Amino acid sequence: MATYTADQLYGNGVQGENITTSLTFTFSNPSGSSYFTIETVQDATGSFVGKQATTSGTWVPSSATMGPIQSLYFASVVVPPGASSVVLTPATTITGTNYRMKGTGAFSVVTS
């Protein structure tokens, strides 16, 4: 279990964690709606060619109003005010160095 702050998630974000079976991201948002994204690390040209599909599998938010978006290389949700969560269950094991977690707003996230 790890905790990530809004400052860590802002901008280029923070390196991910290894995910073997599933990982729950639990958000605590004291402000207005924000956004959380998991994104595959791109190569020097901005391409995903040859990169691990870090968000293949299921991406299930605690509420449909979180508007989940998912492709093979990124997944995003709206983080509403208060508490919410999303569970990523990968199709295959994901190495943390292959993706970054990013966010906008003042929320923190705890992984478990």
C-alpha cells in the first residue's frame, strides 16, 4: 500500500507500481472534480509502438459518473469530491516502470 499526493501526481506524475492481479486506487478529494490517469511510458518520439499495454484488462470505477475512459495504453477517470475508487485488473502482469500515474486537482490516492 502506498499513498500519493496531488503534488506527486501533477505534471509528469509518478512511476507506477507492479500489478500482478489487481490494484485498487482509493481517492480522497477535498476539492472539486479532478482527473486521474494511468499512462504507458512512451518512447522518445511519443510512440507506444513496442510498449507494454499497461491498461489492457478491466478498469472499474466505484461510480459510473466517474466517466471511465480506457485504451491499451492509458486509462482515466473523473475523481469526484469526497471518497471514490477504481480497480485495475490487468490482462497480464504490469511492471511499474512501464507506466506513470498522473492527476489534476487536490486529491490524494492510496493504492492497495
